[in-house]
Amino acid sequence: MAKDKKVEQITDMETDFAQWYTDVCKKAELIDYSGVKGMFIYRPYGYAIWENIQRILDAMFKEKGHENLYMPMLIPESLLQKEKDHVEGFAPECAWVTVGGQDKLEERLCIRPTSETLFCEHFRYIIHSWRDLPKLYNQWCSVLRWEKTSRPFLRHREFLWQEGHTMHASQEEAMRETEQQLDVYADFCENYLAMPVVRGQKTDKEKFSGAERTYAIECMMHDRKALQAGTSHYFGDGFSRAFDIHYTDKNNQQSFPFQTSWGLSTRLIGGIIMTHGDNNGLVLPPRVAPTQLVVIPVAMHKEGVLDAARAVANRLKDAGIRVKIDESEQSPGWKFAEHEMKGVPLRLELGPKDIEQAQCVLVRRDSGEKRFVALDELETLVPQLLEAVQQGLFDKAKKNLTDNTFPAQSLEEAKRLQEENGGFIKTMWCGEEACELRMKEEAGMSSRCMPFAQEHLGEHCAICGKPAKKMIYWGVAY
Amino acid sequence: MAKDKKVEQITDMETDFAQWYTDVCKKAELIDYSGVKGMFIYRPYGYAIWENIQRILDAMFKEKGHENLYMPMLIPESLLQKEKDHVEGFAPECAWVTVGGQDKLEERLCIRPTSETLFCEHFRYIIHSWRDLPKLYNQWCSVLRWEKTSRPFLRHREFLWQEGHTMHASQEEAMRETEQQLDVYADFCENYLAMPVVRGQKTDKEKFSGAERTYAIECMMHDRKALQAGTSHYFGDGFSRAFDIHYTDKNNQQSFPFQTSWGLSTRLIGGIIMTHGDNNGLVLPPRVAPTQLVVIPVAMHKEGVLDAARAVANRLKDAGIRVKIDESEQSPGWKFAEHEMKGVPLRLELGPKDIEQAQCVLVRRDSGEKRFVALDELETLVPQLLEAVQQGLFDKAKKNLTDNTFPAQSLEEAKRLQEENGGFIKTMWCGEEACELRMKEEAGMSSRCMPFAQEHLGEHCAICGKPAKKMIYWGVAY
């Protein structure tokens, strides 16, 4: 296929992965820069991916009994300060409202960087008895963090996310919730986004400000860097005590409830791009693709072509496929490149000769594989092919993860493996922050997580040689 | 039915309509106050109504070709100032961010009170050719207006809404869009919320800051006050020129596109409460009710009751009804009152005797009408009853609107009618703002709209006696 100017404009990923990424974000019309530094416009095509993510995840949350609500976007400074570790983590990157209307405010208000404090204040007023537990809440909103650097989807000053906040009568129930929601995230990433994950616990250094434990799913991008794709936090009763949330339990005693929170954001779209994309642009997993199949009429103005193309599109729509037909006045070649750039999983070409023979051409975006298909088989074949693309993307990403995860016995070996190959380096670890800091300083890697699926790689910490406590993954992260 | 304590707590609407309204908002657990003045917490039950509104409206917008996107929440002061009338209208009630992280900002940023300026800046970068038109965009988000007073749902400093923003090649097309979207709003209000509307044009005094024309739908609440339920604005090319958005048209000329915007917010939930509610609490139109039917097992712990109740609930769920079963350890009487307060359209009671006779009791929330129904007729009867409730609510609200709309020939008559009865007063009007101001000052009424369905009530303005230009509606508004 002759490539047109549009496609030629994107940088090859092998030449400059970062530039390739930015090119795809812009040329696939996913996102755009706004007039305020670090704040982005989610364009319709990018936002439509988020809408699909929302629809699927929201149903998964509700199926587990969670309810949505909406809290205010502004937090009084005194409220943010109620939990010491939390404010230390977030206050340095807050945006502050100091003027309302014509008046200087008596107390400044920050735009939520996350909403634990607001939820806790609300919980304090609505949780009085064991009958009021559990509370299983979730909110879809945007949050603001005044970052110094930014990249489309990966690091914004304002980004879209969901934040779950739950309260439980027992420690065990809250821990189960924390684990359950991490599993929901892992299930979603693997089965809908075709992104294989490593599940594990964050180190104390890397955990959420104010949490007792943070669990995370970590993914590997095409350039072998790590992306934290979702986190689930267990708070114990720390916030409950700080916010004086107490209730009368079944034994008529005053108790503090146990808390969790969990979040997942639009950075996942960055993950999709960097996991599946190629030098022709975006490649979307069919289950979240806004358009799953695009119909391209060939020799569009020949009699009967457009009618036949529309009939095929309508048949597939009726079969539950998300279909688009491109009737614009561009050449078929231009359209092929355009929809490849946008990562549409399947392309259906239909021209006068095809119509005569009651067939069409189906092309897979992931492999480029092309086949002639009888028109009357479409309803059967298209769902099968979409599943095949979905599975193919997962298998390829899984291979990337497996092939690029290496054990190391020493800091030197870890450093060499990262420099030569990249990927995840797994070592034993003593549990000390000093060793994390040394790994960062000398090998440029942060700890990603202590996987739930532990392996015994030896007796000693690869960094300091002291007795090891855990196997841990290291990587260079987005 | 003996009323329990819970229900006794709400004020009768005849005693104090405002207090009744606040009581319903709180006791039906729709909304709560937050720690920041004028900012509210949309609780799960209230938010679930909004989710239903969103789902239905979003599909209506998309069916007309609109796409969703998401713009940043912060607007630089210089951008807000680009259109003179617009900034005059909105700047006085903006909340301003002046500090980001540790630094004082060079230019202060306001939290969006509405997003015309942000959309225009984006349009400037993406509209170059006639091929780029129309742009049909919509955004679901929250906006902030630093109001001095507040009431749940009706006036918040932060509220949830949708804002549509479109750009067109011709004046005619933009006008058609403005009208079409007002019709979408009217259709939605009447057919889903059971709220009859008056469609018309706002006066220059009442139109949106920066618009050439504003169309609105006006509803009448149970207390005969007016609620503006949705607006649709036509901007001409005013913003296009102010923001220098131009494109090459089909004749290779530089042109400015024509613009619209339209918005509808969570204040509609306030409208639902004040249109349909009664002294037992909320009454929800079935088409947006989070729960359409609640199953109450009577003598719940008798053998077989809970199983039978669950079986009925599941059958109705399978039939597409939004069903809840209340298995809590409360008396049936408590549960009846609770779900009446929450406005659930239908209640299904099922006890041991009913089970023996293969029947149950169905009670309509709107009329209190009670009937025995054979269990095997439920799948047929429940959808019919829900439709009957929906229609019944609309008819009652329509009668309230019709019965309380009066023509007047003079300011004195208008004033007397408002004082004695309330409602909408329709008069002829000369078109001068001076007469609007006099009506406000002397009769306490603002102009609601100049209905599209004009009537000829006379030759002269009811206020000044000069030749009349339009028939206009007056009222006391929320």
C-alpha cells in the first residue's frame, strides 16, 4: 500500500519512541494541548476510548455493589491537613483558589488532587451504626496536580479518573476489598485492554500518602519501560481516627471503621498506545475501540457501490458491531492510512468487482492480514476476527513482558541488564529503603512492586547482601 | 397506613414549601451539604437520577451527530476577557486560582463558569476548511459560579451539567441547531421527566452573556413558580470574530463560522422534586427512577416468603424493570414509608397469604391506588402500570400549568393575578427593557420567555400602553 503524506509524518518508534508517542497522540486526534501549561484537551476520539473504559469498569464496580456519587471539587486547607502523611504528600502540588467572586477568601481552597479528605468528612456525618456499613462509593471526575513536567495522557496537571472510597466494619473485610478491586483492575486491563499485568504490593517508599498498604498493577510498554496502571490502597483506621469517624458496633461499642481507596485514570490510554501501537499509528483492542470496523467503499461513485457499502455497514451494526462507513471525498488509499493511524481493528473494503462476486476484503489492523470473505458470512466472521485481534494483541504484549523480565543477583547485574535490554529486573530485597535509593541512583530504576507471585531467587538482598525478605521488580517507569 | 416517625419529620408543602423542599432533599438522601458554603454532595440516590438523565440525553445528542470531549477546567483570565459581553456576565462570579504548587501564578486562572472561551480557542486551531465543519461537540462536567446564596440542586457554587458547543458554516444551519437542541430538551423534559414546558425566546435582558439569542424551556413548579429548565443559545459569528476563528469556504473565501451552545444541569432534579413531590416525599417519574419497583416481603421470616419475593424480583429484573428488594430488618410499615419518601413509582407487597393465592399487592406511589394482581400477570402489568404512572404525572403537571396561566391586560391586573394565584401571567409587550424593569419592581415578576406559540391578546403593551410587539410570559422564578 502506498503510504500518503499523513502517515509519513509520524516518527518511527525505533528512531525516537517519545516522539513517535507524541505523534500518534496528535495525528490520531486523541488529545491536544490547551492554552494552560500541562492541561490537555481530550478530543472526541480519545474521549470515546475513555467512555468505553468507563462503561465497562462502571458495570464491574456496580456488580460488586458500589454506588456512584459526586463530591465537591474544592477542599478547605484545614480539611486537607487533618491526616499528616496525606497532606505532606499532596499539598506541594495543589492548585489553590484564593479569590471567590470579588472577595479574597478567608481560607484558601485547593482543587482536589484526590478526595479521601472530602469522603472522610462525609463519612463522619453518615456513619453512626454498624447498619451504616459497609459504604461502597465511587466517583468519576477530574483531579488536579500541579506537576512541573507533562506528557499527553501520562502526566497532566488535570486528568480524568475514577476514585473508589469504601468503609468497612472489619480489617479483614477492608483488606478483601483492597484485593478485590486490584483484581477488578487486573481483569479489566488484561481482558479488555489486552495489557498483561504484574500484581503486587508497593514498597513503603512508593505507597500512597497516608495509606498502610498500596497494591498496584504494573504493565510493560513496547519500549520495555514500566507503567503503573492502577492502584488500590488499604488505610486501616488511620483516617477514621484523624477525622473522628466512629460508630456503634453490634456489641454497642464505639468503633472506628476501616478504609480503602482505589483509582485508575486516563493514563491507561497512554498505556494502550505504548503497548499496541506501531509505525503506522495507533492499534486499538477491539473491546474498547470506538470504531471496531470501518467500511471503505472503493470506486464509491460507481452505481450501487455506496448502497451496497451502507447495507453491509447496517447489517454489521445490527449484529452489535461498532461500525463506521467512510463516505468522505478522499481516495481509498488516504482512507486506509487514516483509519490505520486511528487504530481501527478491522477494515472492510468493498468495490464493484467485490459486489459482483458477493464478497469483500477484510484487513486486520494488528497483522495486516488480508482475506476475501463472502458477504453472507460477515455476521459470523467479523466477531470471530475481532476476538482474534483482541487475543493476538494480548499474546504479543504478554510475550514482550515475559521475554523482557530478568532475574539478577547483584546491583551490577541489574544495572547491566537494564542498560543492555531494559524491561523488568527481578531481585531479592532486604526491605530497606536505603537499597531502593541505591538502585535508583546507580541503576536508574525504581521499585515497581513486590509481586504476589513470589519467587525464591536466593537468600540475600541483591543490593546490600543482607538477608532477603522479598522478591521485588525494578524498572524505569513512566 | 400508619405513618412512622421518619415521615412525620417532613414539613407539609402547604405549610412551608421551601422547608418541604429541603426536607425532601435531605430525607430522600438525594444531596447533602459539604464543608464549603454553597457546595453540595450529590449522594448516591440523587446521583443515580442524574446518571439516568445523562444516559438518555447522551444517546439523544449522539443520535443527532454530537461527539463528547473534555476541555480543561481552568481558563486564563486573558482568554475569558476576549469577548466583552461574556466576561462582563461571568467574571464577577468566578473562583480564581492564584497559586499552583509553591508558586504564585503569573496570570490567574478561573475555574470554568461555562466553556465557550475554551472551545473557541480550540476551534481556532482545528477549523481551517469548510471540510472541518460542522463541529458538533458536547461535554459533561461540573462548572463553578461563586453565587452569594444557595439551595440544593437549584443554585450551587459547583453544579453538574452538560454544555454543547457547535460551529457551522451558515447562519441558517446554526439557527436550526439552536432550535433542534431546544426541542431535544423539551422532548426530554416532557417525555422522560413528565414536566410540561413552555418553549420560547428570552428577552435581551435575560439572554446569555455574549449570545445573540437565547431560547429556553420554562416549567411550572407545584408552588406555581417558574423554573428555567434548559437553554439553547445562538451566537452568530461574534465569538468567531473575537477569537479569530476563520476558515476557507467552498468559494475559497475566508469566512467566520456561526456558533451555538446549549446546556442543561442538575437543577432539573430540583424541578422533578417540585413538580411531582407530595407530603410523603419524593415522587419519581418511572423513566428516570433509579428503582422503578420495590419488593417488600411481608412476614419476611416465615418460611418461603423471602424465596418467593426474590423469585418475583428476579423475574421482573429479567423483564427489564429496575427492581430492588428490601430485605432489611425493619417493619413493613417502616419500609413502605421509606420507599414512599424515596419516590419509588411502584411497591409490590408479598406475604404468606398472597403466596398461597399466587397473587401480590401493587401500590402506585403517585395515586396510592392499590390492587391485587396474579403473580403470573406481573410481566405484563408492571410495565403498563409504570407507563400509567408516567402519564399520570405528566397530566397532573400539565393541568397545573394550564390552570395557572392567565392573560392580563395591565400591570395592575398582572400584579393582582400573581399575588392572588401565582403562576404564569401572559401579556402583550412593547419590547422595551424599561417595561421589564417596571414589572419586576412593581409586581415582582421577571420575564420568562416570549413563547414560540404566540397569542394575540391585544394591541398594546400591558405595562406602558405603547404598540405591542410580542406576547410574553411573566413569573416568579427559581
